[in-house]
Amino acid sequence: MDFEVRKIRKAQGPRKLRREREEYFRLMQLGYSNKEACRVVGINLRTGREWRNGRTSPNRTVAPAHAVRAPQSVSSRYLREEERIHIADRLREKATIRAIAPELGRSPSTISREIHRNRTVDPRGQWHYRPHAAQSRADARRPRPKLGKIGQNPELRDFIQERLTRRWSPEQICQALRRGFPDRPEMHVTHETVYQALYVQGRGELRRELARALRTGRARRRPRRQPDRRQHRAVKDMVMISDRPAEADDRAVPGHWEGDLITGKDNRSAIGTLVERATRYVMLVHLPVDHTAPATRDALVETVKTLPAHLRRSLTWDQGSEIAAHRTFTMATDIPVYFCDPASPWQRGSNENTNGLLRQYFPKGTDLSVHTREHLAAVAAELNGRPRKTLGWETPAERLSKLLTA
């Protein structure tokens, strides 16, 4: 206890017994009796009663009476005061928690948590369960909203905000916190905590505009919608994904790629995306003019020829018309092309995820033809420098470098 009884008991001037009064009311809130609180603080019993009940003499400064807690109507799912009184009575009778719980129609874990949270610990380290003090503590904790962990820690808040401005996802930020501060649990949060600090109204723990840095760019949360059924497009001479080598399925061998296009406003412009399945390494294909089958084929050939031979094993694509020239692509690069089943984007999961990341840089409804080849390379380098959960929080560039070295 930080409070100490004054050794010099003479008049204290305008500050007379202010600290004693504050400590007295704190002990009363904890459930101490007037006699116990007066003994701990070192005041007369009459003084304590005057502080608690207020003074009525017109010749003396009137002190406000101790605030009386007004009863609140709360849901039946919370413990009520009479239930807490029953718990205190049964504890004095040495009843077990499992004996008390069925008497109140509650779970034993509910009774156990109640005793642990709201018990009173005296200066000697012994605890007592005081029902009225327990009710006061429960009432004090109930009001919402409360300031969360991020709002209470400026260092944590600044760390998260700085990473959000660099377009890190909340889960990447949380893992970076655990790796950077392994021995400081006050710096550890979950990604859901970050999302709530951004989206939940009234929290105010993170700047509202940072939500735009998330890959969705949404100002509020919304539930997932069922995707519209895609129209089947026939591509001649397709080899289906079921015939793809087994080494591509288990991601054990690098060199198997997934590809797709992200399109701009009115589908008039596009950027090709290639993702390596084992390392999640990203390459962007420049399509400045159009994304017809010949233009897409030529741009893909130009891009994949920059790779070493052992990283050119296969390419998996959907059944879009832009890959209709897949046979001539295979003849030019020796890379076989495999096609997903209709309306099955999960068969190219890595590529679909990457396309979502790229929408942070290339929003929907914009003209994608204005981006230069150099800008695409810079975006790919930034993505390849982000830690990824699926890689054990290594970056795609680090994982690819290890494979090339090995």
C-alpha cells in the first residue's frame, strides 16, 4: 500500500487530511467497514462517520456525504447483488464453489471468476469476498465504451499506425510485434483488436483515415457477398488442372506459377499477375495497349524468359479468353499451361490472394494503362518484401533467395 499514516498529527492548513480522506473513501469502495478504514488511515471514528455521512453543522465547512450507489437494472445474464450476498454467506459457511453454483443456477466457472475478480485483498495479503464491494466493482467495469489496449499505449499505437501507412495488414503487424517485443506482453495484440480500433465507432484508438490503407480500402466492415456466377468461356485444347503434376500441388518444388489479369475501368485496361506457388513470389506483366490473347501471350513470354530454366515448370490459369493463345505460349517458353475448373478460383488461391493485395496499389475502376513498367516492378518489389504468414513470416524474396542459393 502506498498510503502512510502521518507521523506529525498537527493541523495541515488548507490541505488538512486530504490524502487521508481520499484513502478513506477508496477503502470504503473496497468494502472496508468504517472502523477498519479509520484504523488503516489513522483517523478518529467520528471523523470517518462525518466524511461518510456529511456534516450538518452550519459553523463548519460542509463535506459531501459518501456517494450511494444507485441500483441499476441489468440483464439477468449478469450476477445480481442478492446473488453476491448469497455467495458471501455460503463462503463463510465453507461451502465449495460447485455447491454454490447449482443453488444460483449458474456455472461453477461463473462463481469462480466472480470471486477471483471482485474479492477484496487486505494489507496482509488475505482475501475476503464482500458482496457490496464486489457489486460496486462490477458496476464500475460495466460502462461502455472503454479505452482499449491500443489507446492506452502510445508506443503500441504509433507502431501500428506506422505499419498501416506502409500498407501492412493487421495480422502482419501483430506478428511483427510478437517478434520485435517477445518479452513485452503489453505490446502484443491480435489482428481483430487492430480492426476494432479502426472500425468500431467510439473507440478512437487509431486514426480513421488509416482504414483506407487496408487492402479493402473500406471505411466500414461489411459481410462477404456471394460471388456472381461467372460465364463459361471455352478455350480450345485445354489441359485441366487435374492433369497437373503432383509436385505442383504440394508446393514442394519451385517453378510452378499461377496467373491471371486484374482489369481497370470498364475492362479496358489490365495488368497480368504471376505468382510462384512455393514462394509466393510476384511478377507483374505490363500490358500497356490491350489484353487480347496475342498481346497477353507476347507479354507473358517476355516476362517469363527473365526466369532461370528451373523456375519455369508450369503455369495455371483460369478459362479467360486472354489465354486463348496458350499453345503458342507453350511452344515459345516450354511452359505447359493448365486450366482451372469453371467458377473455381480457389484452385488458384495464391494468385487470387495476390490480386487482392494488388488492389491497394491499383484500385478498381481506374485506368491501369497509365502505370509504367518501372512502377509495376516497384510494386512487385514491395509485395515481395512483405512478411507472409504462410511462409512462417518470411518474405517471398527471402524464401526465393534461399531456394536459389540451395
